[in-house]
Amino acid sequence: MRLILLIAAAFLLQGFVSGLLGETVPPPDLIYLATLGMVASVSPFLGLPLAFAVGLLQDLLSAGYPGLHAVGLLLSAYAYYRLSRLVHWDELAGQAVILGGSFAAKWLGILLVALWLRLGEFNPLTLWSVIVPEMVLTLIIAPFVLQAYRQLVGHNQ
């Protein structure tokens, strides 16, 4: 039940922050952070389908192309599981590697689906103005959001 409330809160906060920042600055990806928090508290057998389901819900609620965020969050969850075996989450450098790698995997998944669907507006060369600020803002608030998640759920990574 807490996972459902977490996702609902992430969607509501994402909409609120997107409205506050407007179109000039891409907002941090709170749904991605909530998904990482959930994925960190469950096994990969549950975490990967859960990430895909959250991404599919995000696609359906945003009236976008089904599969863009679903594959993006799936690849980010997979990258989280893989990178968390290579580096330690408790160290700052480990957190940066895990969060940066999984964020890059999210956008790789989105771009792969866009390439497969032949969506011309998803050109990586023109999306840098969206990807980089979103990544910077997400990485800045990530430790605070994930700490709040751990306190809410009561899970220590």
C-alpha cells in the first residue's frame, strides 16, 4: 500500500513541480526517483516489472507514446541493480555512479523506443537542452528524496 501511495505522491509532485518551473527549465524527474526507491526495496524479480508498470502508467497518464517511459524506467531499474553490485551505495561516489548510470539508462531506453517508432522529435542532438538540466536537478535532489523514501518505507539500502 505504501508503494502505491509513493507513486501517487510522485505523480502529483511531478505535476506540481512541472507547473512551477514552467517551460523554461525541465523539472527533476520525481517519478524516476520514486521508482528507484521502490526498486531498491524489492528484489529484481519484482522490481523490473514494477518499474515497467510505473513507466507504462506514466505513458498512459501523459498521453504520450506507450512504451517510452516504460522501457526507460525498466532500463534504469536494470542499471540500478547492476551498478549497485559494482559500487557501494553508502559512498558519495557510489551514489553518483548509480544515479548517473541509471539516469543515462532511462534516457537510453526512451531514445531507443523513439528510434524504433521513428519519432524525429526525439533526436539526441536536440534533446541535450532537456536531458542535462533534468539530470542535474534530479541528481541534486536525489539524496534528499531517497532519504525521505527510506524513512517513509523504513528500508535501509
